[in-house]
Amino acid sequence: MTSPAAVAESSAAEPRSSEQLIRAEARLLAHNYHPLPVVVARAEGTWVEDVEGRRYLDMLAGYSALNFGHRHPALVDAAHRQLDEVTLTSRAFHSDRLAGFAEQLAALTGLDMVLPMNTGAEAVESAIKVARKWAYEVKGVAPDRATIVVAGGNFHGRTTTIVSFSTDETARAGFGPFTPGFRTVPYNDLAALEAAVDETTAAVLIEPIQGEAGVLIPDDGYLTGVRELTRRAGCLFIADEIQSGLGRTGRTLAVDHESVVPDVLLLGKALGGGIVPVSAVVARRDVLSVLRPGEHGSTFGGNPLSAAVGSAVLDLLATGEYQRHAAELGQVLDRGLAELATSGAGVTGYRARGLWAGVDVDPALGTGRQISERLLAEGVLVKDTHRSTIRLAPPLTITEDELHTALAALRKVLAQP
């Protein structure tokens, strides 16, 4: 009788088609995702290739995790070099990479201290803990009474605490009981935010641009208003820039569009260059200093491999090249979407900043999922969100010709009966 190990080894050695691999995933993996029917085997720059050799223009970029494209040479080189040295020490010991990474990140953001983690959700959870601890030790909120104000339509992750303050029932249904201590107000509504803040408020946690909600961009002055309000109220402003940060909007950070500096900044996705998961809480010294040994941690957070790749990412951002490119091609993207929206082509609305856009398609033409599947057939990868909205977020390395290719494909699928 053939052993399970032998069967597995034999199966792994045999080339399998996209259809076979998709069926295998459906049988073996939890169904917490509904991916498009494409099986990526290779990638470089802005393009990916499936197991049959078909090429696709990547207009999603791993939800901004691939801001610098697939396998950017400088990032791959940094990872290779670090793999030959040391990959993990845990934070039980120091490493020769971590201090330099933290120095670069603090300098880039204009803040003082760094708490390295792995995933975006971990950064959010860490910030919640830090904000509560700060409220008790610095602000003087009574024990276990701290509140955090959040915005409706938010997406900060899917851990139990985070879905406790989500307004997306798909993320919440069946996962209670929920963590208390949060107040939800409408996004982009300063009056509602001010009414929700009181002496128990530890922090206001918002996305400067709401990505999962459809790339919702607040009114000019909203972020400035949040900064002024939190300063007056004596609470923290936590900006979740896990998707919007690191060049995506044409600036290093989305808050830079209003020259706002939050008390706490959350980064992730692009910080790992699409190679390793890297996230960070970056904050003022008096905020992060509330943590003491044993109160928070992560075995992999700040490991030498992630620090080396993160440092290489920060080197790329320090040139300003990617921010400028995103701003310049963002104008091309905006013009292309404006043309579709005003020409009766089936785009009922859109929101764009830099190389990031949410595009609302006439529901009569199909759901966001159906539009994404039609674009897949045209060799362009996007992802839907919320009914008939699709998101465009290509690598910041995309060329103008490639961007026009994507827009032409969108125009074509919208014209299909």
C-alpha cells in the first residue's frame, strides 16, 4: 500500500493544470476566500503568469502589499543577502538589523518609536492595547473604562476584537460575543466624531482613505479636523495607513495630503515589499513608552529578515521616485476614469487618489465579481468590493502604457452585452 507521504511527493512532482489546482484548494483549504479562477505560478514587475503560461496585468498588487511590484530586484537582493546571514532570533535577543530599520521608519514618518509586528491586523490590535494603556497611565481614565472611536465602513482586519467594531455583517455574523469599548460614527463626519469623544476616549482610529469600503476619500479638511479635535480632547489620533501608506496615494502617507502628523501610525502590507509580512506601530515616545517587558510581544515581529527587507523598502521610498510616479500616473488614471464616467460607458462614479481607485459600475452591467471575471478574461487582474464596485491598485512601478492597457480592457468589458 502506498504511504500518504509517497502520494503527496508524487502529486507534488506532477504538473497540474489550473483547474486541478483550484479543485485541490477547494477540497483542502478553509473557504474563507473566494479567489478569481487564476492560478499564479510566476510574477515579475506588474505582470503575473499562470501555470499554463497566460500573462495578466496585476491591477490589485496584493491590496498594496506589492507597491513596488513583484520581485523588485533591490528587495529580492536584500532578502537573499539576509538569508545567508540570520533570519530569526526572536526578540529574546538583539539583532544587527532591527535598530537600523527602526531609525529609518521613525525618520520617514516623523515619529519617535517603533513597535514591529507582522500583519496589519496585529498592528491594529497592538495599537488598541497601547491606546488603552496610555489612557489609563497618562490620561487618567478609570480602569477598564477606556473607549476608542472608529468610523463606520472601516476595515482594520478580521480578528475578534477588530470585527467587534466592524459594520460589515459578513465579517461579524457568527463571531460574537464582541469586545466592548468602541464607539462607531459615520466616516467623514466631524460633528458626529466630536459628539462621540468624551473624557473616556483613549483614541480615534480611522483610515485616512477607506480602502475596503471602495476607496472612499474624505472631504478636504477632514483629517485636519480629526487632528485638531483629538488634540483638544486630549486623546490619540491613530491613522491606519496599512493600505493607503507608503506611496500609494502619490505621497508617502495619505495624511501627508493635509500635512497631518498622527500620534500613532499603523503600517503594513507594502512595508514587507511583497516578500515577507512586516507591520509596525509607529508613535510618539510618550505613547509607546507605556509598554514594558512582558506586556506585549511577537516571536517573529522585527526579525532580521523582515527588518532587512523593510529597510530596503524604506530605501526605495527615501528617493521619492515612487511617490512622484504614483502622483503623475494617478492623473492619467483619474482622466481615464473620468472619461468612462462621463461617456455613458457604464461607470456610475469613481474615487481616485494616486494609483488607487474605487470604480462603481452600473449594476445592470454586472456585479463587481462579474466585472472582475470579465477583466480576467482580458488579461487584467482586479478585485471587487461591495456589490458593483471594483478596486484598482496597481504596483507603483506600472508604466503609462500598461495603465492605458488596463483602462482599455475596462472599457471593453463594460461594452460587452
